[in-house]
Amino acid sequence: MDVSFKSQISAFIICKNEMDVIGRCIESLKGCREIVIVDSGSTDATRDVVGRYEAQGYPIRFIEHRWEGYAKQKQFALDQTAGPWCLSLDADERLDERTSKTLMETDLDALGAVGLRIRRRDYLPGFGYPPRQVHAHWLLRLVRKDRAHFDTSALVHEAIHCDGPVAKFTGGEMFHMRALTAEQEAQKMDEYSSLKALEKFARGRRTSFGRLMFAPLLGFLKVYVMQRYLLCGKAGFIYASFAAHYSFLTETKLYRLSLGEPQDL
């Protein structure tokens, strides 16, 4: 395989037990100057999958690092990169071919921005990728290393913060593909809502009867109507319902924390 590494971009990925998806992610980063993969203790064949791409010439640095939480783990991965520009992808995400090619060929320093938001499309089981009329998730993923950091106090929904102007990248998009079972999706909502409740509680936030009643409903309407997931049939309804469930769990756990419930939830 002819693999060319000429760009300014270092990619970084955190992972654990991602053997089924990480290959597609790596392939979409073919033009990067390096691909830093930080593994927090995989027990499946993730390391073997990565090794096959190393053997093909992909410039991968595989680092084992104990789990510190989402934001701290990604900050550690960012700190390991060598390039002036850094691209953050999850193991179950990938760039499409046009996006990858355009990013690798762009003179990023000439853009007048220190970060780029990339449009992400989420796969819906039973439907596929939503049409373009559905709300676009524009996520800050490509940043100048010397102007970016993660908020390490965040326990979930970690995001990069940039010191300077941020622009939208309109030359392509990325795709999020993880076909979870309904049980796995519910487990993920349970984990994320626990972390979100702990984060809110630590910051002095408390819930109210009104939020317990209406936050789930508003969460559903925001996703299903305002973000237009109603265009995605049954899959869109389920996606919005999970959003409502996440909101309900978060507010319930925040209330229980205020009663003195143990913080391991």
C-alpha cells in the first residue's frame, strides 16, 4: 500500500477494547504525520489490529496508559503528539475520503483560526446516517496544539477548548458508527448520566421538581422536533427517547446525590 505522510496533522485516539472499529478509524487517517493511540488496558485484539496497520507503514505510536477519565485521558494523548496541528477522533469515528484528503492538503496556518469544527453524522441502527436536513453536530476536533486543551474537570462529554478563533470546516465530514444493542445503549446512558450528575454536583448544581418533570420532555422535543430526527422514522424516535432517558437519569441521580447517596452511584 502506498501510504503518504506529509501533512501538519498529528491524530490522537483513546481506546479500550475497540478491535471491531479502530481499523476503519486508522484507515481514514492515512495522510497524518503520526497517529497516537493511547490504550487504557484492552483485553481483546485491539493491539493486534493496530499492529497490522503498523506493519503496513502507518506512523502509529501505541501507548499504554491507565484510565484517568475521559478528559484527562484525551489531554494525555494530546500531550504525546508532535505535530503543530492535532486531530482528535474516537475509535468508532472516521473521516470520509474527501475530508481526509482535503484536511491533509490544506495549509492550516493560513486559515486564520486555531481550531476547526467538523460536521459529524451519527449512525442510527435500523436507519443509517440521517439526511442532511437533520441537525448537524459541529464538533471542535482539529486544533493547534499550542492553543488547545481539554477541561480536565469534566467527567463526561469532554471537549477541546481553544485560545483563539474557531472556524467550520466545510470540505467534508466525519462519521460515527457504533451499532450498539439496545441493552448496550442503555448501559452507556447509565454510565454517562452518573458521570454527568457527579460533575454537576461537584460544581454546586442541584435539581428541582420542575427539572425532574420537564427536562426529559424538553430533551426529547429538542432532539425529535428541533433537531428534526423525526425525519428518521422509528430510529429517530428511539434516538430522541434515549436523549430523554439520559436527561431523566441525570436529574434523578443529581437529586439522590443531594440526599447524601454515595457518589459511586
